[in-house]
Amino acid sequence: MNNKKYILTGGPGVGKTTLINKLTFYGFPVIQEDARQIIKEQSRVNGDGLPWKNKSLYANLMLEASINSYQKSVTLSNEHPIFFDRGIPDALCYFNIENLTIALEKKTFAESLRYNPLVFILPPWAEIYETDTERKQTWEEAEKTFSSMKETYENLKYTVLEIPKDSVENRIKFIFNSIESSE
């Protein structure tokens, strides 16, 4: 059976959420980003699992949530593409960026819970980059995150395709043309 779990990834503020929202609008199954939900929930309960409070706790919460999201996705039909706003490798990348220790058994999830080999990455785009209450990274951190994400996915033997800086509609067309030509 063809794996139709597609990841959209990249640094912060590159238009992923806009693309994910458009894919949802078109009726495709979408697995939302776990990081923002964790930040909102931890802020709501005054918890420590925030990237600016306890990076290790935050990273572990993010990895666990990513694994749970993947496991929940197996109940969805594999007839049409399922889009993930980030995946398990994104959490591993965060561990690496922050020089955090990750338990070996958790690291193996990125190798055993596989997505489609084709991963879509959105490049840094200064013209649309903004910070907000959950996104506090500087532009330099956003660029570093992009490079680290790309390297993480390539090290896990994914084919990483860079989505052009273009309109939302053209980015969507690029995604579907790429999926079609890879099948």
C-alpha cells in the first residue's frame, strides 16, 4: 500500500499554517502542528513545557505529541493524501538544534514510523516572516531551523522538495504536481 502521509515542514513563519488551512478548506485530512498546541496549553496552565522555560520538557512533549499524532493517523483512509504540519523528525531536529539529549528508544520512532518518502519543505521568506505569542524565533533562528530541518529529513533518507516562494494556490499546485509525478 502506498504511504500517503505527507509532511510539510520548514522553519517558523514560512507559510505552513496558511497552506495547511487551504488544504483543510479543500477537504484533505490534515494533522495540525503539535508545537503550537503545546505552547498554548502550557501557557494556559502556567506550565514549564515551553521553549523559553524548559526546552527539554518542551522537546519531549513535542516528540510524544508527534508520535501520538502519527499513530492516530493510521485510522484515516489511505485513499487520499494526509498532510502533516510537521512530523516526528521535526521534534528530533529540535533536540539537535538545542543540544538536548534524546532517549534512544524515542529516537527510533523516527525510523519506524515512516511518512511518504517525499517531504515538502518551505524555505525562509523574509517578506512574510512575523513573530507572535507562540513564535518568538529571530530571523537568524528561522534560517538555521530551515537548514537543520532539511538535514534531519535527508539523514532519515527522505527526499526533501523545496516549495517555491509563491502564492498559496501555486504552492498547492506544486505539492500536487510533485505527488502526482512521484507515484
